[in-house]
Amino acid sequence: MRIKAFSFEAKASEPRPIDVKVETRVYEARRGRAVRLSCAERPFSLDDALDFDLEFSDTLQLTYADVIHGSFSCRVLDCEAGGDTIIKVLDAQLSGRRVRLFIVLTVEEGDVRRVYADRITGLGEWRERATKISRLASLPPSELEAL
Amino acid sequence: MLSGDHMRPPAVEEARAIKYPEVRDLPPEEIGRLARSIAPRLMPKPGVDYKLYLGSRPELREGERLLSYTLSVCPQCYSLLVAVIFERDGKVYERKVCPEHGEFEELYFGDYATYERFRKWQRDGKGVWTPNVKLEALCPYNCGLCPRHKSHTALLNLVATNRCSLRCWYCFFYAAKAGYVYEPSLNHIRFMLREARRMLPYPAVAVQITGGEPLMRDDIVDIVRIAKEEGYKHVQVNTEGIRLAFDPELAVKLREAGTNVIYMSFDGVTPFTNPKNHWEVPYTLENLRRARLGVVLVPTVIRGYNLHEVGAIIRFGVKHADIVRGVNMQPVSIVGRVPRKEREKMRVTIPDVLLEIEKQTDGQIRREDWYPVPSVVPVSRFIEAITGRPQFELTTHFACGAATYIFWDDDGELIPITRFVDVEGLMQLLEREAEEIRKGKSKYMAMLSVLLKLSRYVDVSKAPKKFKSKRKFLKYIYKILVRHDYSSLGEFHYQSLFLGMMHFQDPYNYDVSRVQRCEIHYVMPDGRIVPFCTFNVFPELYRDRAQRAFSYTIEEWEQLTGKKLSEEVYVRNIKKLIRGEPYRRAYEGIADVLSIPYEEHVKASKRFGIPVAE
């Protein structure tokens, strides 16, 4: 199963200042361990815009319509996954502030379902989030913290 | 909103999806299930309703300075395009190029300095955590609301009917012209209202019942009551006010049912600038006064038509301030195919109206007295930091709207709030304290700090006489900020006149970054919640398609109600209206309407499309 992810930088001044850098790593849960997937990289194309919105409109409250305001450089990661639970780790710098966000995907009969995504505007306590992510990703919290 | 020729023939999907008479009486939950099952079929279709042309950015020309790029649409085929926003000669423009229909350039904001001043107030909301459509297309062709949306619903619009007794020349929306009657049943309305109440992190709390003409419905009072039952704190009815001019009991019933305010079209102070309801407004105001039901005057401002009367409209509001709660001006939105030269004659943007207001009030209300809508976000963020709960916040795009409050002294001098309150300083204080709380400062210390510093931001020596007591004014601010007292806000309103400005978009100046931040939404009969500027800018893709799907044929409606649609035409008795004392009183000191010959009154009404009883 191919999983798409994005690493990008965007800067804009209108309508509000944006200064974002995101590095994404993609893992697969295997018997209680997170195994990092190897991903092929390619440049962003317009066909990726909708997937970009799917990934970041809730997590970072950022859309293609936002990044088009200024400079935007993006690498698309195409990752090959064999398991049925995928964890994306988004290391984001938002105007210098570092934040780590998680997305959990499950694969069932060829369908990828997003079962969890952190949301920058409603980020709760790490302990609470870790418990939830850990349960959904079938990974112990210690494994999450080590990612 | 001014509509030119409609651009497209109805698409196949616009056909009625169901036989509405057969489902109208279903319980709200069942109507909801049905509605949700139909909604996906009504979404805009890529390749059919629009195309994507995002491959290139328009170039800048000599004398133009880049401000930003954005997504926009082709006014002719709705294709999604990249647009450039730039400054030229002190004004802000938007330009885009459609490979099929060529270049479009439009005035975006009439004054660059105001644009910059407003821009720094931009604050984004927390998004919509409970989207009710899947993300399947780019913005603005995925509305519903989708996960991209950045602001919660501040005002929900619910179209109660597409019937109207007026036949205004520019309108294509009313039932007789549309060829069907859209009039959701009470159960259906309950479902729609519930949809918006489900929204997180902040559910809709304010609703506007609109139309068509909502007062055409005999059960309008029940609709207001249902809105209250469903938890809406603020209910307003958007009307041309004509029925209220002749039906004083209705005004009382509306207020008793829970209507907070009437939102009434009012385009000018003469028959020539306001042929829609110039003659009836004095009687409407009288009846609202008796019913103790407040009204907001809503002028659509058009260059070359009524721009020269914006000052007089404000004075009219002040004259009737016992019942007029605000004046909310709407620079014209040009929907439909209108040639550039024609658009330029009409086009007016927020800074243009602000400048005219400054001129027409002899500098009493200056451009600097206005702040963009998101400038009040620090108040919400401070209260949120104190309470720990998400708050109602106004996070629209800075170019969408502006507002101020004015007060007045007995000599008629208008005093904007900014003359005696340092708005900017106060907002900065609240923002700082909210940030301190987030970093761990005690909430009580932060509140105390605000209270102690509050008086630094108020200079009562410059305030109107009724606020010469510093304590009285500070008491209002204290109650609003610290006790979060909604009634204090209401009380504050009674002492002042709210002046607002909301520039709805059109396909010529369209900016997707504005629509993503929109807070004025419509709930559609299929349960989708759609920003104002997709609902009305792409009527064929949203408004008409959804409403037609849940409509009656005219025959069905006539059979159901025993009424004849063709007979629902308002005929104006000008002679009687201008003879009445309320008419003379209403405009006295504002405009010399009594010297206008009767024939000119009649001509103005007829030219607009409203027949006159002679």
C-alpha cells in the first residue's frame, strides 16, 4: 500500500504571517515496534494539492490556498507500507515554535482510513494524546516518545 | 447583491431530487437522514461545473507592487485560477487570467493604507472540528463546511422561503422567477438548525431567518420560536419590512417569540435611492418602536447610486436610535456577467465607503475610527483564557468587514468610541494578558491586572456627556470582559449606534482566503453549511441546486396552501403613505422628501419594479 506524506517549507505575509517548516517521518507498527518506512521523494505537483489539504487542513490548519500566498517548497514522500497501522510524525516549526504532531492511519482491505490526527488548535496534554495514539497505533507510549 | 444575467443553464443535478410534499411532514431526524443521503449528489462536479487552471501566476506590470498571490475563480466559467493581489497608485487590485475567457482585473480594496492597517489585525480561528463533508475537491468547490474552514459560524442564515411580494428588477431569486417554491417545513427547519448547533469547537448561537421575504410565511413566528428552542441566543429576521409597516401585531409576536432584532434593507433616505421601502420604513419603525423590537438598517452601497447618502443614512440611524441598533453597510457585490466599464461605475469597496462617511459627516467619523472585524478577537481570547472554554470569536478575513461604535451629544455631534477609548491599546493589553495566562499566570492576577489598567485606556474628558462618569463606562467594560455578561453588551448597544460594513465577494474580486475565513454561513436544506460567498457567488452550484432539490412545483405549493403565487405582488399606495405623519417625522431634518412631486415618487417606485395604486 502506498502512503503519501509531505515535508515542506512555506512563508507568506498575507492575510496572516506564515512561517512553517514541516518534516514528516512515516512509520509502520510491527509487533509493538515502530519501523520507519523508506520513502521515495518527488517534487510537489498540483495533483497533490487535495492530499496536502487532507493532511494539513486540520493538523496545522494550513491548506494549499494558504501556501500559495507566498513561497512554498515541498517534497512529496511516497512510502510503501506492508502493515495495517501507519503512524506519521510531523515535526513542525511554526514561527520558530517546535511542535510534534501525530497522525494514525489504518489499512483495511486496501482502504486507508485516518483514525487519528492531532490538531494544532486543540492540542491537549501529551499524556492524554499519547494514551489515545498508543491505543490506536498498538504501540506502547514509550515507543511513541522515542520516535 | 446585484445580479447580472445568469451565466449558466440549469444543470441536470438541479432537478428536484425528491417530491417535497411527500417528505415535508417527516420528523426532523428522518428529513435529516434523507437530506444527508442527497447532499453528495448535489456537490459541484469538477470538469462539469468548473475546471482547474492553476499552472501559472499572473505577471506584475510596471508600477505594480506584489502583495500576495491567492486562489480565485473565472467570473465566466468558475474555473479555479491563481490571482495576484497588488498595489497600484495607492489602491489594491486583483488580477487573474482564465485560459478560456481572458484577463480580469478588479479593484480589491480602495485604499492601500487602510489595507495595511487592517491586515495587522488578522487572527485566525480554530477551524471546524466537526466538518460535515469529506474533503474531495479544492476550495471553494467542497463547501459544507469542510475541514479547511478556519472560522466557526458567527451568524447562520436560514432561507425560510424564496417567495417575495416585490419584483425588484435585479433579482432572479424569487419563486415566480425561479419557477419553483422553496419553503422548508418546520420539521425540516428544525433539522437544519440542529446541524449548525452540532458544530465544534463552537456551535452556532446566532441565526438570521432570511428569504426571499421571510415575513411572507404565515408561520414565521413559529420559526423564531423553534430557533430559540434549539438554543439560538440571537435570532434576527432579515426583511424589507413592508409587512411590518402594516401589521403592528406581527412585530409584537416576533418579539415575544424571541426575535432579538430586525435586519432591514434601507438603501437611502430618498425615494430615488431607496425605492424598495422608502415609503414604508417610517411606519415599520413606528410599529417596531411600539413592539420594542430593535432594527438594524442595511444599506447596499453602490457608486453612482447611493454612495452620496451614506452620511445621511447614519444620521437617519442616529435620529431613530431609540429603535435603530445599528447601520450595517454592504458595498455592492456584483454577481453575474457585468462588463468591466459597468462594474467600474458601481464598484465601491470598504475604504471608499469609509472615506465618503468621513466627508459626509464633516470628519466626525474618520476612516481611522473603523477597525476590521477580527480586531475584537483579543476580547474572545482573553475570556477564553479566563474560562478555559472556546469562545465565540470573529475571525473573518480582514478585508471582509469593519466596524465602529458611535455616540452622540445633544448638539448632534457624533463621537466614535475611538475618541475616548484607546481600542488598540486595550486590545494589546488583553492579548498580552491572555498570553500570560497561557504561560501560567494566575487567572485572578490577570483579571486584576486588566481591571487596574483599564482606566488608562479610557479618556472620559473626550467622551459623550452620558459617559462623563468614568465609572459608568468602565462598569460596562468590566461586565463584558470579566463577567461575560451578554445583557451588558445589549445595554451598551442601547447607548450607542453600531456601525458596520460587510463587503460580500463576487466572482470578479473573489479570494479563496477570504471565503475560508467566512463566518456568515447558510444552512442548506441538505444539511450542508456553506459560507455566504459560495452560497451567493455560485448560486447555480450551491443555493439554487440545493433549494431546487427540496422544492415544490408552483402547482404543488398552490394546491397545498390554496394561494396563488401570481397574486402575491405588493402594490404600493404612495399617496396614502406620504400623507401620514410618521412619514413626515421620519425624514424630517434628514432629507426634504416633502418637496418631491408625487409623480416623481411614483416614477421611482415603478422604475424599481414595484407597482403603484393610483
